[in-house]
Amino acid sequence: MDKGERNNIEYQRIKKLSELDLDYRNLQEEFQSLVELAAHIAGTNISLINLIDNHSQWTVSSYNFELFEIDREESICQYTIQSENAMEVQHLGKDTRFKDKPYVKEDGFKYYLGFPLMVETGESIGALCVIDYQEKNISEEKKKLLRLVADEIVKKLENKMKLDVLQDQLDRAIVQRNQIAHDVRGPIGGILGLALSAENETLEQSEFDLYLEMIKSSAAKLLDLTDDILERQKEQLKENYFTLSEFKKHLEDLYALPALNKKIDFAVVFNKEKNHYSFPRKKLLPIAGNIIANAIKFTEPEGRIAVNLDIIDAKDNVSLLIEVKDNGKGIPKEKLQNLRKTGVLSERGTNDEKGYGLGLQLVIEMVDSIKGMLTIQSEENKGTTVKITIPIGSH
């Protein structure tokens, strides 16, 4: 297999993971029972679900171990996802790939068994692994059970994506229902007002009084119904929408620690005056995440990365602005000119991090898919500024 074929396979793999549009920090509880089951089947101290993107391995759910993020090239599971079969290492300290890793030398991990998390289209997006401080002898029957657990994890992840698609359709239906509710409120309010006015007049016919009371009661109930429709619509939309402050928190939760590990000053700011806007979260985390991960990779220790989140409130439309600015290596002029054509930067990072070179290509494709715009300004040895604007609605 030549380099081009390998790059294409890897690109399709990280693209599939991005399409799942997962929030890595909110999956622990959802998969807790499955990682615990895996550890009990294997009889190991630790069980992890690791997802592997362009730069990092993210532990999204774990048993008997804290969630963490490490550079992809430092992980064991990067080898597991290269095959359809399970990978077993009886003694990590005797394997030249892992014997010098901190989790082997300092934490004393010895045994590893990992199963690739392969989606139905054939890409491995990560691994289910069990780890122990002692060597283990796990039977073939238990390995079959662990494979079933891995398959169940994949099903749940893919079902989340399918539910997101259905939620998008539901959101559109809710917007229509919302409009109906607003349309209905007007005439109903008029009926209620008429009934109240008539009630205050001197009337001789008791039957007419009763009739007016019925009108008032019916109109009030209908108003309550429309209020309920609107309130439920707000709650359902909230789960799939961000405000600027919520977006900031998610980015900090995901990338503050990787930046800190490299001693990079990482800050996310947002326009507090525009925090009343809400916008769809779809694709925002993989888009911003790939840009920030790239900035961390190509920025020297003690460097700076600033992320600015804002709302551009133009005359005819409203857009979300994501700006990521670093003072890192920068991009050579000739590569910057060809970036939209190739989308590939394959250089190693400032700490010699391995360059997979596909993150920007994926970002460009995702931004285009949601009708956004991406611009890059960069100068060698002075840094890079990436600006992304994404339409989120109109006035």
C-alpha cells in the first residue's frame, strides 16, 4: 500500500469519527456499565474506551481510571486500530514500542488487550481495551465476550449519530410548531380579552354570563397549551445548541490540559454582550478542535494560543466567529497558497509530535459543508491566525 492509499484510509477514518460529532467529556456515564462489564469479563484492573482523532487519543469512558488525553503517538491503541483483530500484549515492559512509556515505567502497566471499534462502514475510530498491572491469560471465550462488548459500544455510538439526524428533523418540525403556537396565541388572546370585557358589563341573561365564562375558560386553557408547546420546544433545542459561554467551556474542558502539558498559555474568550444568541452545535467541536489541536502541535512550549468566540450581527444575517491565534511555527508561504487544494500539513510539531497532516483538510471540508468561510493568515516563525465564520441565522 503506497502513502497516498494510507493517507486516504486515515482521512476516511478521522472523517468518520468527526461525523459522529461527539462531545468527548460527556460520554463517561453513558458507557460506564459497558467498560465495567469489560473489566469484569477480563478480570483486569482497568477498562477504557479510547477514541483516536488526528492528534490525540481521548479516553471517553473508563473503569477504575481517570479520564485523560494523550498524544496519539504515545498510545497503545494507535496500533490496535490498524487491524480488524484484537491486539494482545502480555508484557508491555518487554515490548520495544511501549517499554519506555510513562504508563509502563511509572504506573507499571503490564498487560494490554484491545479491540478496534469498527463502524459499519469499516473504519476503526478507536478501541476498547483492558489493562492490568499483572500478566494475564484471558480465554478465547472471554475474548469473544469482550468483542461483543466492543460491538455494543460501536452500536451505541452510531445510534447517537442517527438520533442526532432525527433530532435535526425534529428541530425543524418544532420550529414549525413554534410558529403555529405564536399564530394561535393572537386570536385566542383576542377571544379572552373579549370575554373579560363582556364579563365586566351589566348583563341580564344568566345564560349569556355562563356562555362568556365558558369562552374565558376555554381560551385560558388554549393559552396554557401554547405556552407548554413553546416551553418544551426551548428545552428540546437546548441540548443541541450552544451559547458562546457554553462553547467556551467545552473547548476549555477538552484542550486546556493538552496545552498545559506543553506549557502553552491557552485562553478562550467570548463576547459577553452576544451571549444571548444560541446556535447549532453540529460540527463545531470537531471544527474548532482540529484547529486548536493544530495550534498546540505547532506552538513552542511557553507559547500562546488565544481563541476568540463572537457573533457577527450583520444587516441581513448572523454568523458565529471562531478565531484561533497562535505564535507558533507558522505555515510556509508556498504551503499556505496550496492549502485549500491539498489541505495537508505533514510536518512534525515543535515537540517532534508526529504529523498526520489531515486535520486542516477535514476542517475545510466540514466548514464548506455548513456554508461557512475559512481564512488563514500565517508567517513563518511568527504564528498563524485561523478565522472561521459560520452562518447561524438571519434577522
